Amino acid sequence: MAQAALAKGYDEVIITDGHGNAHNIDPDLLPENVWLVRSWPRPLLQMQGVEDPNIEACAFVGYHAGSTSQDGVLAHTYHGGCYRAIKLNGEFCSEGYLNAALAGEFGKPVILVSGDQHTIQDAERYAPGAVMYVSKHALGGRSQLSLPPKQVQRSLGEAAAIAFDRPLQRPFVVEGPFRVELEMVSSLSAEMLAYLPGVERKGPWSIQASFDCIAAVMRFISFAMLYSPTGAIAL
């Protein structure tokens, strides 16, 4: 994907490693002029770097469906051990939905989305004009049908080349103010998060808070997921 962007005339690419401990990409294998964001914590999670005014567009590569997807491969929203579900202004959110909303707040469109078929179906909500690439077919929550990685990589590069050739689409914009609801896996987490000013307990597992911008929403989601009094990040 990065090579396709550089080939189409982009000067630099920022890649954010957003899976697990965020140490999945070998920096030595990256092309020149590709910046890599690694490790946690980060205030904007998988979208760290989108705030850079020089960024023109975003591509979502290797995404998965949100936690409310019935059959998506590894379906979860940011951290399956932390969140049962996340809502923004009453809308159930996948990572793609929230990340696209954040990109839109900074005026950046999403031009490419890749993942299983459930991921692509979800992307129609937030990036209907993007190039969609089904990289695998989900058979269930842990099973999939896919081609060899080298073949998928080649086809993804071709899809990316098409995306970078197209005129930029309008960004996905969610109107504020923003009410975020976090349904935690642990009722104790919900109880203690409700100690914070402005956070309301909505039920045994759920809390709610309101913010003026998506960037603040993302900071709160990041804090609720990654904060530890010892500084140890468990992912």
C-alpha cells in the first residue's frame, strides 16, 4: 500500500501499527520515506498522525468488523478484553467508523478499506466512495477463507493504486456534540470510570460521557482502555 502511494506521487506515508502490542511491522522492511507509529499509549490510537496538516487521505488496511458483528473474523472494537461495545451518539461503532469520524474532523477522507466481507459492509456507512478490497472471507469468528498472502498483497496493491488515482472524496463527518457510551467487559471498570468527573454510570457494565470533539472522544477511549497506575500496558 505504501509503495502504491509513493508510486502515485505522494512524498511520504505514515503507517500506524494498530494491532496487539503494535510491534507487528518490521521497520527494516519498509520503503524509504515511510514513517512508522509503534507501541502504546497514543491519544489518537490507530489514527495517530492524522492531525498532521500535510496528510491528505487515509487508507484502512487489515481492518476487522466491530464487536457487534456476528460473524466477522476477530470482530472487536479496539480491545475485546475491555469493551463489549462502543456507541457514538447512539450508533454502534467499529474501529473503522470511529477512525473515519476522527479523520473527517481533520478534513481527511478514507479512500481505501480492506478486510473481510463484514468489514467492507460496515465501511459503506463511513466511506461509501472508497475502494473496497475483500482480503478474506469470514466463515465465523475465528475461521476464514483466503488466498496466499503474496497474492493478496499484490491484489491489495492494485486496489490501492486505483484508490490513489481517484479524486479525493468528501470526508465522513459526524455532527457534534458527541455522546460516547462504553460498554465494558468488567462491571468494576465501569464502576471506577464513573468516579471521573463528567462520566455517568448507565448500567452494570456501561458508562457515558459527552465531548465537544472526536479527538477528545478518542482520548477518553484510549484512557479507559490503556490506563494503569503502574504504567504497565496490558494488551
